[in-house]
Amino acid sequence: MKYSIFSLARAALSGHKNWQPTWRDAAPKDRYDVVIIGGGGHGLATAWFLASEFGIRNVAVLEKGWIGSGNAGRNTTIIRSNYGLPGNTGFYELSMKLWEPMEQDLNYNAMVSQRGVLNLYHSDAQRDAFARRGNTMRINGIDAELLDQAALRKMLPFLNFDNARFPVQGGLLQRRGGTARHDAVVWGYAHAASALGVDIIQNCEVTGFTRDANGKVTGVETSRGKIGAGKVGMAVAGSSSRVAAMAGLRLPIESHVLQAFVSEAIKPLLPNVMTFGAGHFYVSQSDKGGLVFGGDIDGYNSYAQRGNLPVVEDVCEGGMALIPMIGRVRLLRQWGGIMDMSMDGSPIIDKSPVDGLYINAGWCYGGFKATPGSGFVFAHLIARDQSHKEAALFRLDRFQRGAMIDEKGQGAQPNLH
Amino acid sequence: MRIVCPFCGERELGEFTYLGDAKPQRPAADAGEDAVYDYVYLRDNIAGVMSEHWYHGGGCRAWLKVTRNTLTHEISAVEPAAGAGAAKVGA
Amino acid sequence: MRGDQANRLNNGGLIDRSTPLNFRFDGKTFSGFKGDTLASALVANGVKLVGRSFKYHRPRGILTAGSEEPNALVELRSGARREPNTKATTAELYEGLEAASQNRWPSLNFDVMSVNQLFAPIFVAGFYYKTFMWPAKFWETIYEPAIRRAAGLGRAAGVSDPDHYDKAWAHCDVAIAGSGPAGLAAALAAGRSGARVILCEEDFVLGGRLLADGDTIDGLPASEWVARAVAELEAMPDVRIMTRTTLFGVYDGGTYGAIERVNDHLPVPPEHQVRQRLWRIVAKRCVVAAGAIERPIVFAGNDTPGVMMASAMRSYINRYAAAPARRIALFTNNEDGWRTAETAIAAGLQVAAVIDARPDVSPAHRSLASKGGFSVLHGAVAGVDGGKGGIRKISVSLSGGARAEVEADGLAVSGGWNPAVGLTSYHRGRPKWRDDIAAFVPDGAPPGMVAAGAANGAFGLGACLREGFEAGAAAARDAGRSGSIGSMPVADDEAFSLTPLWHVAGKGKAFVDQQHDVTASDVELAQREGFESVEHLKRYTTLGMATDQGKTSNVAGLAIMAAVSGKSIPETGTTIYRPPYVPVAIGAFAGHHRDENFHATRLTPSHHWAAEQGAIFVDTGLWKRAQWYPRAGEKDWLESVTREVKAVRSGVGFCDVSTLGKIDVHGPDAGAFLDRVYINAFSSLAVGKARYGLMLREDGIVYDDGTTSRLAEDHYFLTTTTAKAGLVMQHLEFCRQVLFPELDVQLTSVSDQWAQFSIAGPKTRDLLKEVVDPGEDLSNEGFPFMGAREVALRGGLKARLFRISFSGEMAFEISVPARYGEAMARNLMIAGKPLGITPYGTEALGVMRIEKGHVAGPELNGTTTAGDLGLGKMMSTKKDFIGRVMAGREALTASNRQVVVGIKPTDKARRLRSGAHIIPKGETPGPDNDQGYITSVCFSPVLDQWIGLGLVERGRERIGEIVRAHDPLRGEDYDVELCNSVFYDPDGGRQRG
Amino acid sequence: MADFSWDIRGPLDRALVAGAYGAQGDAGVSLTEIRNFDLVQVMARRGKAGETAKAAKARFGIAAPETPRAVAAADATLIWSGPDQFLVLSKDGRHSIESLAIVFAGSASLSDQSHARALISVSGDKARAMLAKLSSIDLHPDVFGVGAAAATSMDHTSVTLWRGNDRSGQAVFNLLVFATFAESLWHTILDSAAEYGVTIGHSEEL
């Protein structure tokens, strides 16, 4: 059913009794051309692009729980393409270009809101690093503006300019950055992919791979039986190491917990997405009114999907240091997601050493903004057996070659990326 | 999380810094690039019990080997690194 | 006009009638009493309409009497202290309290946005996902701003929070959440056994439900028993009672978060006191006695002001002596609800009728009905006739199918009780379903925690006492306390009979989540559209995402989902429970760490002296460093810095460099140890000499650099960069303790022990002659370049002197014990006066290092190799060292890497800026020809032009090439020449001279 | 020849204002800065724990602490500071690094910390309540008795904390804090103590 204000009005007349499921709840078939493990944003986007761009419609997406139950439903909904290193810059801009027409492409309102993403700087050295990055963006055709303190005082008068341990001096603004409604992205891709014939299979956990005599992957074993596949792609974020281990692979990845927070809903207070440059804090306000914020990962390997108090305190300290008017706003809920932190802070989208198995992993805490781009280039890789040009550097063997893409310059220490 | 430092006793998480998987051993000088690549980049990432390096930097500055479950954060054992308390070696 | 407390009952209640308090709600003045909450005072004044709902802006009243309240949210206080979404049900009344209703315009009574109700047929769950898509650009400009304005609840203050917060630690054997019968019994048992106990109660009075429901314990009226229990607990030195304190979260290792509202019951906190305090409680055991929450039944019009939870009604009547209505109807599906009828009658209020969903009613209740002169209707409430003025009539569908109408101005509802399973579930536990009470109860809990009493599904008073007492005793025992626990308090167990009823079908909107306006039909629609998983249900409809986190709505919502999807309630399951149990002010989590106190500040030993000189300070990590020393008449920083540089280059200057990390490396194997952590050799360094060292990470990338001196055979003095001081110490300790435990080496940070100054310029020796003991030989022969040794100063003080130079001039660094640092600065000024000595700051330091082509932070950016920095030759081939092997990887040794090179503009008048990119001449900038960028720039007084360093592809092979500096961000594009990175004195004669 | 002197300036010389601070009435917290002390870190070398212990016993007449404790010798306090190491706190050069270097030659490495720390002594009815805002250590008298010590952190800064002998029936907590952090931490301590009322002073006596 096509969604619009008119279909809503029509449905209202019949008491909304005639709506169909947003996506078909499919039962597994024996075999698919492509099986995607992971019904998160990346997996569903991959399926949609396979079907819509690459003509492969005999596709299943296997989800161990409910779709969007991993990081897709557990992030701070920021979208941006303000990266500074070759490999990342072009890829995230590709992704941004796919966010922009998403509603119309999917006939689903994912509330893509280009309200601006602002990285604040507090020192000359930080300004210089932002200038370098902003210029990289501009050279790549991406919008970027370097604002000084005077401009920020006009734009965001509530920031702590005068009373701060590390006063705000300026910021790097990407106006096209912003937020999107995370769950709606999942449902939109499911809605659109399902309409093109993709089977979305929930409560179907992959327990192993089936391989032929040459070691090629021929399908997966699941909690709902064996499913054959011409090719298998994994887009399982926090479970990357576990799923890869089923195929005998070790990945340069650690799983860490990243906490996020939402406040009670309040009337509009913060116009855009902001990151504090002198501590660990970033924030935006959802359309519903809650301040959605986060900071650094807890710093230790974890699959627990929950974190501890020191980081909660650290994040709120950053928040109060930057925006002292939020002191009386109450933190409503805290949660944690499993981040697959790679050894250079950048993702891996590549064929695996196992024939027939394709890897999409290592998104660290930046996977949400990559959702459409990741889906597109992963579909390209699976369909064509060749990396898309904008994902050509996200190779698994880059660590062996020394070709890391290390935006933060922290090296093989995942908890510092 | 609270870690029982073998030297200081039980202390809160904020006093410690995490490094990661404690299993890999630094390869010998002549081990070659592949072995060092493994050591630097491929670490255990177990959903369950791991052996990990933690640093009691906010306390006695000892490096510790902590046995911890990454699913529950439960800590079952803590021992000092070989060079922490080395004055008692051979004693 | 002053409210007259018309609905205040003449007798009873835990209010202090001798202390009347005036307050304002929506600008109108009312009065209440000490002991009231804002909600109870509003009830006493007959105020029914207190808020508007989130989506439809429907009129809402007070539903509960506790922290689970979804409707009665107000903006409390005004100005900078305005707090949005404050629950009137937990806000303590104080003299002068100001509150305003929220989410309405222009007024609560006449809210324009209530037209949303007309569009309600379209505003169903998920409507926004299906529309607002065309035209695309309208989202940010039209649709979203409108949605954002309409959404949200109260308004934040919009200015800096003027109050203070702090945080504290507490330690105990047994932490107890809740001071109802179970909590008090637990505290008694644990306290008597000798345990250290912390009892947290979110209310301002202890007692929990006993405050409203009375009953008899140990033969005493409950209030008397509570008073005795509290007195006994208060007499125990190791029992700490914390009222106004909510235990909100459980973290690893028996760490609990609690929020104490220290002064929220006062207009403003007293001087020197905080508004709230965050507690981290470390407890060996925790007893959750957080009670249960009465749940509503979903029926049409169930959000009408005047509909109230049955237990809340008892609280208002018994605890606050405030009558929510004069003629009360009760709708219940269980025995417990009947207490409200009893309470109403006892208080002299009229009971209009009891609508009981169960087939049978006990004889006792039958006789109560006949005595009270009201009828018992078997059936369910099907609709409410009323509005913002309250309830007028209630329509009942009787079990036989007939209809009845009841005239009443209040409707008490009891759908049974849900144990407060939040705390026990915060480690991602899922509660289990119990059919007998039709509720979820804890199924295990985080380590060390146990639930007792109503929180564990034990609803009888006797059972609460028993479970609490036993849990308290067991917790104390587990913590190693074995004192005598005395006798257990005893009370009767009432029968708990309930017929589950979640939703009454009927015409009109029936609300599941009142705050978020989620209706029963929204739940049905979600199921129809495939959002059947409870997590999908929550996310699609926003059920349970309001400020009460679904405390009154979640179970009903999933019960309705279970019914429409043909599953059982336990099959449908719950969503994941997430802390905090009640919303907590962000300011409390920050505590003291805000504004200037966000992070600690480190001061160098000469800081106050520099401040006296008028230095401008810059933040470098936690340090405040003198950036430059302006002099009268200088028009900008550049003029000051240029003067400082010229003074050094032509005379002598000094700079406090105490911020460098300083580490004593001791032991017989110190040299061998340093050989392994630096790329170059140190075991071969002679005593009395210094050497520049470079450290890599194990992945072959440069980590840090600095000068290390050998002061004795078994003692090196290592310096790090300011930025990396702590991290290098940690890294070295790792190398010592983990990687090379066989080496006999000891490390100590001496960063704070030494005040260190760089003294530079051609007249350095002339100055030092005045400072050091005349017996010290400072000649080139007696103290050659890279020499390092202890010297005596005039006056006998011992100092360390290092002949090293960052500026490229003849220079020394001198270290004195830190308390002499300020004297050192003063003495240098005195001794140097005839020489025109000039103190210089970090800017001048930076200028001189760029002129000399020394790399620093911008070049050591975590992605550069020794080769990139032009230091590849330092890498020893004769020994192993950290990072050696990985540094050899193909991409790190490729010929086209970006390497450090000097940069100067072809137009000498042109200013350079860091962050500009390097593009070959004649090409259009794009990702394929982006060849690097400018890392560091300065105005060089020596060359009288701007110069810089850059990381440029094959830079060192391209010296002399003219390229473009492309800086679109700042609208600049100009030609620069790639040049040798050493701009000044390239053969180093000056520093050796 | 220039005319200059080597005046000592402690890290709290300017921040510390002797007298009353915060809430009026009886002060709940008493803060005293101890000035001008000698502090030497003694780190036993690999395999030399026994020799170091023997040397310490001979010098101070008591055994150096091997667990987190502070022990008082006739003219010095020995404070545990980590595995194989302890601090020697003394006055007037009686145990300066020069004199101890001879004692521990070959068995331990020494590092002078006399100028690297500030020493603050905290007592009063509300000392524990105030310290609970800064320290995650359990200071209950049954747990942290006289002589207990801890290498720990306050405000993300390393400190050495120990309980000295009671003075007029009140517990005394001693804090060694890093000199460059001292002024900042001092203000944090004052903020934490203000609600209880504070008496501030300084002393040359250990």
C-alpha cells in the first residue's frame, strides 16, 4: 500500500482496519541467491539495493531477534559525512547522498533531518585539525564551514563561552548533516525490500555455515533449519567476531559497549547536532523532544549491552560543561549497544578469505550514518564480486599492508577510536 | 565494575585503564611480520570469559591480568603482571 | 484569589495543619500544609485539571500519588530554576512554590492545540512515517519545526542552572531500596545483626504504603509500628536512613546509583549546600523493597480528570486528608481495590457504586455496600462522561449485557498490582509471569540483589514483613554479620483475589499510555502492521517511552498486544528495562564538574609569577601555560610573540617547560630497557650526556619524542611531550611489568618534582654565569652540546643542567626542585636584567621550533612514521624495539607517503594557515590530487614572513616546487614553495656555539 | 653579582587562606597544610625485596610496610605506595635522598618527591562526610583504621591517603597530592567541605 496523507485519510474512514503489514513476515525457503545475515539497517539496506539496483531479488535477510534489534535501534541517530581521510570521506558522502532522497526512494518517512552537525573546537590545534578536515570535505565536494566564536555566539548563545574550563572557540559545521529516525530507517528498508520480493525472516539465528568440498560457503545453518545460498553476506555489527568464528575467521575487531542516553521530552531547545571538543559529549534533540546524547565507549570488551556509571558521569559532566542550562533536565533512560571496534576505527567491507562469504563489519560507533552507503556498496560487492570505488580501501588485509584508515591516530587500540 | 587489585584490594572501575586481551605474547625479535601482525591486530574477542590486561593507574600503577566475563562483567580472578612485585622474585 | 482548601478533610492525615504554606499554580494562589505534595495540595483545593497530553492535548488530571505519575507534570519554579516535567505527585510543597501547567497555549483551560483531537483519526500510531514526505525540502522547513513545537512537554529554563550539585560514595553491607513494610523489616533484621545498612526512601517520610493503608503490625497501628521501627533504626550507628533518595540503578560489582534530592523541598538551597547529590553506593547485598505499582484498566475516557488509581485515592484521603472527589465510584477487578471504598466511607465521603469485574464479591463487602448505601455492579466501566471540568457520569456495561449509569465526580480504578521489577531487571533480566497475581515478578536479579515484599509479588502485609525480614537477615549473614536479629514483625495476610481485566471495549479513546496518548486501538494497529514484537510495539507507538517509562502502561499494552495477536502475555514478553528508575537531573550526574571545575587544572611552578607579569595563558591538556607576555602598547599577540622571538634570537629569554613529562628510569637494566622502547640506542649513551629519542607504538607509528639524559650508570632522566606524559608512563610501565619483566628497572614520575626552564639565546652563558656557582665550567669544552649534569647554583642550591636546544639557539634547560621554581624565574629576571632578558611563552617556543623544523604535536598525529618525519635514519638496525617490525609494512614504507617538508608562500606578504591542503599547480582540486596539508605555521621574525611545515606527498623529493595551498574553508588559494624544513641555521652552528 | 634569594614557594601558598571558610558555626572540617617536608620514594630492585626490607629496618627501626599501611618510626613515617615501594616522609633532612641513597645502595632505587607533593591533613566531625565526596575508599573506622593507607585517586588525580594517629579523639586523614594539581584540588576540597564549615591552617609539623 502506498503511504501518503491521502492513504492515511482514506484509512481513517475505515478505522484503520485495512492497513497491511509494513513488511511480509516470511518463512525461510530452501535456497536463495543471496542470504544476508543480520536484519539491521545495513543488512536490510543491502537487500534493498540488491533487489532495486542490482536485479537480485531472490534474497533473504535473517534476523536472530526482531529487525532493528541491534545497533540500528540503539544509536543516537546522527548522520554526517565530515570525515577527513581518503576511504572514509568519499564513502560517507555517498551515504549522505543516499540519505537525502530516502523518503521518496522508500515511500517511508525516516525523518531525515538535515539540521546541521557541529564539531566544536576549543584550541588552536583543534581548529587547525578541523580546518584540515573541513578542507578535505570541500575538496571532495562536501559542504563544510569553519565558524569562529562570534558566529557561534549568534547561533548558539547558550553554549558556555565565558565561564568554561575550556571555552568554545568555534566549530566545524556540516549543514547537510543531521539526524534520522533510526527505527524508521529499518522499517523503511524492510518495507521497500519486502515489496520487491526480499524475504525478511525474524527469529532466525544463524548457528553455522555449510561449506562444499572446496570450502566454499553454500548456505547457513539456522535455528529454523538449513538455508542454501549462492552467496552469504554478514552485516551483524556487535556479533561480527562470533559469526566470523563460525567460518573459522579471526577479525581485527573488538566488541565494546557504547552507552547512550535520552532525557525527558522538552520543548525545542537545541537546534542541531553538537559535539563537545574538550570532553566526551555529543547531543541532539529528537523531534519528540528528548535530548539524545552520548560520549565515549566504556573502554572494555563487552557483550553485555549495558555500561557503568563512570561513563554516565563523564558524559553528563561534558554536557554540563558545554551547555550549563541542561542541569535541571532529567536523564530518562540509559542503554548500551555492542560496537564492533576495528583496529583503526574504520569499517571492513570485503570478500572474506572464505569463498562465498562477504564481510560488512567494524563500524565502531559510526554505523548508523553509514546505513544506506554500506547497503549500497555491500550489495555492489556481493553482486559484482568487486569493491565499489568508494569502498575500495575498506579491505580486510589493510592491516597487514599497513594501509590503515585511522582518523583519530590511535593505532591498534580499539577502545581509543 | 570493581576490581580486586592484588596489592590494594577492591577498587572502583574509575581507577583502572583497560588495554585488552592478555593472551598474545610479544613475538621474539626474529619472529617475522606475520607473527607480529597477529600479535598487534588479532585479539580474542570472546563473548564469555577473557583474560585481559588492566592498569591500576589511579592506584598503585600495577599492571594486572584480569579474568572477566564479557557477557556479565563478572570478574573471577585477578593476578599481577609478571613484573609487578618483581622485587620478590627469587625470594 | 486564595484557594480555600475546600476539599481538605477535617481530620487525619500526616500533614502539619499548624504550618500552612502558600503556593501558586498557573498564576493562581492556593494554600496547603507542610507535609503536602503539590498534587495533594491541588487535590485539597479541588483542582482537577493539571495538564495537557503529549499528542492530542487532552485535559488531564492527577492519576497517581507517586513517582509513576504520567499526567500531572508541571514546570516547577521559575526563571533559571524552572524544571520541566516535574511530577506534582512527588514535589514537596514549600512556602512560595510556583508551578505552571505545560504543553498548552495560551492556557490550560483553553488550549489551541487541542484541535489536534479533531485530527485524531489521522494521528494514529506511526502516522508520521507514512506522510510528510512531499515535497522533500518541506521536512526541515515546514513539517519538522511544526512537529517539534507541538511535541515535547515542559520548557527547560534556557539559562545556566544556578544550583550546585555534588557526588559522593557510600559503602555498606546491605542497601535497601524502599521503606515500606518490607524495607523496614529488612532494615531491622540487617541492622540488628550488626550490618552496615543504607535505607533509601524516595519519599520524604518513611513507611511506603503503610502511610496510606494503615493496618496493624505486631498488634500496633501501622503508624505506631513505623515510628518504633524508625526509632530503633535511628539508634543504630551503622544504619543510615536516606529519605528523598531514590536508588535508581544497579551497576557492576555491587555498585548502585542513588539520587538524593537534598534541597528540592526548599525554594532555593541554603548557602554552601547543593540542590541534589548523586550517590554511588557500594553494597555487598541489596534488598529491593520498592513495592508495587497499581495498574489502570484501559477503557474509553479513562484519561478524564477525576479518574484516579484506587490506591492513590487512599493516599490522598488518608495521608493527606484531601478528598479527590465527593462522590466516588470504584472500578476494580480485585479485592484490594475495595479498600478505597472502605477508606472513602470512613472519611465521610460518598461511594456512588463499586463496579467489580469479578463474578463474586465477598460477604463483608456486600454488607459494606448495604451499610454505605451503594450498589455493587458486576461489569466494567465502558465510558466516562466528562471533560476538563472532571467527571459527570460513568457508563457501565454489566456482565449480563445491560447498561447502567453512575453519577459520580471521582472514579477510582484498580486493575491489580505490578511489582516494581525495574531494579532487578537492569542487567537485562526478564521478569517472569505469575498467573495467580496476573503480574510479572523478578526472575533472579543482578549478583547480590534480591527482591522482597510487593516488589517480589508478595502483596499481603504479613508476607511483605516476612519476606523483607528474611531478606534483610540473609543479606546481613552473607555480608558476614551474625548478630541476633530478634523477632520478626507480624501482620495478617489479606486475600488477594483478582480477575485479570486489561481493556474494556467501548466507544471513544481508551488510553494505554496516557502521557504519550497511546490508545488501545494504536496497539491493535501496530499488530496489524506487523509490529508485533513488544520492542517494535514500543518503538512504533512510543508506548512506555514517556517520563514514567511505562510504569502504569507497559503491562496493559503488552496484554492487549497478546490478546490481538493470539499469544499469551508471557509469550509476548516485556521490553528491556533500562535505568534510571526515576529520571535524574543531568546536573546531578555532573556534580561539581562543570564550568571552571569541569576538569582539574595543573599549574606550573612559575604560574603565579607569570600571572604577575601579565601572561596570557593557554590550556594545554590540563595545564595552564604562559602563551605570551604582552607589553603595554603592543597591538596584538603577534607583536608580542615576535618581540619575544627576536629577544631570544638576539639576546636571551626563558620559558617554563615544566609541563614536559619527566620520568626517573632507575636500575641496572635501565639502558637495556630504553633500547627497547626507543628506536635509537640509549645503553650506549655516556653518563653526563643527553640524547633525543623517538618512541613508536607497536604498530610502527610514532608515539612520542623527547630528550633523555644519563645522570648515572643506573639512572636515566627521561622526558616526554606535555600531551603524552601520563600515557607514556603507562606505556613504559606496561613494557616494564608485562613485556620485559626480566629487566631490573624502576620507573617513577618526577614531573611534579622539578621546575624546568629553557634558557635560550646567544647570551645564555652570560646569564647562567650569574646564576650557577662560579666553579661550574659552562664552556663548550666543559659543558658541550648535549651535555647533562648536576650543578650548584649560587646560594648552594643543586640543579640539573642540560645543554639541549629546541629553539636552535645556544640554550640550556635547567631543573630545580619545584618549590624553587618561582624563585628561579625571579632570579633569572634579576640576573638577566642587564642582558635584556625576556620571558617567552609557548607561542614563541612554537615559532622557534618551526623555524628549526622540529616536529611536534601537529606532525606527531598518530599516523606518521619516523620516516615521514625525516627521522627514519634514527631507527636502529642492531636491536629490537617496540614497533620495529610493523614499521616495515609496505604501505608505511611506500615512496609516495606524505612526509614533513617546509612550506613558504611565494608572496612574502601572504599569511599561511594550518589546515590548507596542497594541490599541484595547474590542477583542479579533487580527491585524486589532494597531496597533503599544512600542519604548523608561524610568522618568522627572522625571515620576516610566514613559514610552515607540512605533510606532503614525496615532499622531500620536491624541494623547490611551487604548489597550491588550497583553503576553500577560508576562501584562500595561493602558491607556496616546498622547501627544506629547517628554515633557521640549518647547519646548527648556533646551538653548538 | 646579582642579588637574589632562593625563597621557597609551596603549591598552596597562595590558595590557602588561614581562618574560617564556608558555613558558619562550629567547623565540621579542619584542613591543615603541612609544609616543608622531605619525601623519598624507595623502590626495591628486582629480587631485592629482602635486602630493601633489611635496610629499612636497620635505618628506621621498624619494618617498612608491605601492604597498604603507614607506619610511624621515631623520626619518619613510611607509607606504602605500591608493590615493592614505599615513601619516606620526614623533616629537616633527617632522611633526605642523599642520606638514604647510602642506606639503600644496590637494593633499591630512590626518587626525590619532596617537591612533587603537597600534604594536607583533614580532620573534624565531618571529615569522613567530606572525603566521601572525593574518595571512593571506604573510610569507616572498622575498615580504614589508624595506619591504613591507600594509593588511590581523587578528582581523577592520584593521591596517597593514610590515616594517622587520632588527635583529640578525632580521626586524622593525610593526603599527599601532586604539587601541580594541588591548588585545583584544594579548591575542590573547599567546595566539598564548605557546607560543614571549615577551619583552615598550615603547619610545619608532621
